Amino acid sequence: MSENIEPCIRMLEMSHELHILGYQKIRIFPSISPSGAYWRLEWAPAESFDRTINPPQVRNERELVGYTSGDGWQPFGWQDVQKLSTQEMAQQFLRQFPELARAGRGEDWPYAGWLTQLLGEVRRGRLPYMLADWPLDFSDGMPMVHGGIFPFPPYVERRNDGPELREVIFEIYEEDELDEEDEPDEEELQPEPEPVDEDILAPSDFDFSDLVGRAYALVALYHQGESHLLQVTHMLWSILPRPRKASADELCQLTGIAGKGKHGLHKLLESYLEVADQACDNAAGDSERGWKTEQGDLDWDKINETFALMDEALLKTGFMLSKLIEQVVNPD
């Protein structure tokens, strides 16, 4: 890949030129091919990015443009690119991809500034990537080819259209729509040999390949928070049937997640945390208003009752997602 780095740098310089021309809502998504031999770059409208590290999900396939370092100095079928200035390249890019140009027209100065800073690293031969066929650590930033990290681009507000995990789960969560065989078995869900203390146990303390163990692991994820998201993403990836990417794509589609591969799984778990929050809020309802007695003291019986309802709702939510995962892990 090092032999083809100059045209890759030029692609990013052209992206910067697009911003100068007033198309700052065109964002980039860099990645590495599964073989590890090629660097890839995609351009898409800002609205198609629902998470900083997720691939774009465009509504119109013509709004997505791709390049691979395997194309070298012949991007998009062009000839004599080395003779063009970056401004000429940007103008030709806009003419060739008018749908993307229309969607990407507008100001986004924070992102344009981020890309300008990134160019300083790129010109030193360090290409960024947000997707590869191996586990990536995003805890400190975006990894770079030849080492190092770079800050993530400015956050894009998540677009909320199409089916969501909350719709999939709550469609089967409503009590009047649940058959007895769909509900978690009270005895089956009792942990052994000791009661589960979700405040202490981590997701890795449970058997993620088991339907019930996975439900408790998801509960533990909720209590432990986003710091365990990457760990649980790897746990989920490891139990998927091969080819795992196809299985991950199937699970994302089943749960209404607009994502693919490992990043789709990460997004699925992020959505689960949001759905679990909503389930707990729904279970608590207005009961918090009745936590005090007429004398103004806390009524601990009612408080404990409320938390019991929330725990039950959280466990049911984890169990429902575990059952959806089971459809992909054990389709028979």
C-alpha cells in the first residue's frame, strides 16, 4: 500500500478542495480492504453518517462515491490525474457526481477544520481508517496507517428514520402480544448458584453463547455502561456463525439496525442501551411521585417495588434481544 500512497494523499487533498468550493457537507469514510493490501475512501453526505465511526448509509446510492488505492492514479475512470490541480479534480468530481454534490452543498466549518488538520498528518504518509477486518480500538481516537491516532471528526446527529431496535423489541415486548412460550421462564432465568449482582458482575462473567447467560450479560452491560461496549461487541462477533460478516449483517437487518459487520453490532448494542433505558422508564412510570408518605417521609416499600419493576423490565429487554440473536446464532 505504501507504493500507492501519493494518489491516496491527492484524494484527501481533493476532499479539502471540495470544502473550499462550498461543499463542506461532503464527509469521508476511510477504511482498509479485508486483505489489508488496499486503502479505501468513500465520500457521502453528512446526513448519511449516524455515528462517527460507522460507514455511511445513504438513501440514494448515487450519493456514495468510492475509491481504492488499487486504482492508483486512475480514480473514477479518470486519465492524466497527475496533471490536474486539486481544484480541477474537485470540479471534475462535482460534475461527475451531481447527486452527491447537491446533498453535500453547505457549510460545516467544524468538519472542514478537522479535515484541514488531518491533511497535515496525511501529507506525512499517515492515512486514517475507521474500518478493517480486525478488531479496532477506538478508545483514544481514529487509527492511522503506520501507527498513531488522530481525533475523530465532529459528531453528526444520528438520523432517525426507518425501523429501529426499539420498535423490534417493543413489538414483541408488550404483554398482550407475548405468548407464554415467548416470555422468559422465571425459574430458568434464576442465576446459579448465587443471585446475580449486576452492579459488580461484568458481561464477560456470563456465557454469551447461552440464551439465558447472554440475557444476563446484556443486563450487566446496561449496568456497567458504554465502557464495556467494545468488549461485548467482540463477544457477540465471536459467537456468530461463519462467515461472521454475513451473520452480522443478517442480525442488523433482523433488529432494524442500519449498519453492517462489526460496526453494525456495535451500533446494535448502543441502541440496546437506549431501549433498555426506555424500558426502565416505562416500568417506573409515575411511581416515583408516590415515593413519599403523607408525612413526607420516603416510603421504602414503594421504592423497592419500583426498582423491582425496573429490574424485571430490564431483564425482559435483555432476554428479548438475546432471543433475536439466537435466531441468527442457532437458526435451527
